[in-house]
Amino acid sequence: ANKATYPTESMLAASLAIIARLIAGGLQTRVYMVKLGGFDTHANQLTRHAELLKELSEAITAFTEDLQQLGVINRVVGMTYSEFGRRVRENGGGTDHGTASAHFVFGGMVAGGAIHGGLPNFSDLAGGANLRHAINFPCYYASVIGPLFSIPQHQLGDIFPLGLCDTLIPLYNQQQTGVQEYPSQEIPKAIDLQ
């Protein structure tokens, strides 16, 4: 049974509650995927984004509290991903599809409290409307998956396109067992939030 209270009006929270029970119950599934749609905000973006980010925040908070109380927080890493970002300039109440976006990684093994890649530069836009990404998506995926699944860095090119990720993002606590950290070279700017 879940030990934390989840928001009642959220399909995302309901899905995470089921996943917490499956993990605590000993199911050996290594990857779970849940969905929170609605970020295609061409209109009414200010209100809609606030609602979506609140739902995301409350669902992840309940999930991590549950994992902590169930004693499995150090066995779980959560990550967000999206197929697209948003443009900077409004189109009359919303924004169009863009090239970059922010993502979150969370869990007991995650070294939190930092923004990797730096803050967005609104005065240097690609094509006049798109944020420039500091970390490409194969590098983000490789940085989460490589250490978590103990994939040697030299073999990550078998999974992800070669040359797109020379240095993994240091996402994990080094003292956690089962997570192999790679030596850092030049990491994109990280901003400490603690």
C-alpha cells in the first residue's frame, strides 16, 4: 500500500502511486513511463503552464515521499523528457514549438540542487525565436541511463549517436553503490541552488 497521500485529481499522480507500489512490492521492471500531456500551449499558456507545473510538482513530491516511506527511494531515478520545447516569443497568448526545454532528474541517488547547462540566454536566440540548448538530448539520456545501468562510457556510442556527448552530466551522488560516475572533463555551467 502507498504510504504517502497523492493528489486525487491527477492521472499522473495516480500512475506514480501504482508504480511506487509495484517497486515496493518487488516487481523487477527496470523502466516505467508515465505521461503528463497538455504542454502544447499555443494559447492560454500562462494559466495552463502554472496548472501543469503544479500538477507535476505535487505528483513528484507525493511519489518521492512515498518511495522514502516505502524504503525504496535509493532504487529509483525519475527523469522528465519532452519531444519539443517552446519558443521565447509569444504568438498572442501562447508560444509555438521550440528547440530547447528544461528537464528534471530526481531520486535518492541524484545529486540535486544544481541547474546543468546554465540559465537561458534570451539575447542570443537561434533563428530569432528559439533558445539554444546547452546539453543535447542524447547526452541527457546517456547521463541518466549510462551510470544507472552501469554501461561503460565507451559503449554508450552503441546506444546513442557518436560524437553527441563527450562528457556526461554529473547527476548522481558518488557514494551510492551501483552508480558508476565518469571522470568529468568540461561540463556545461552548473548553477548551485543550495
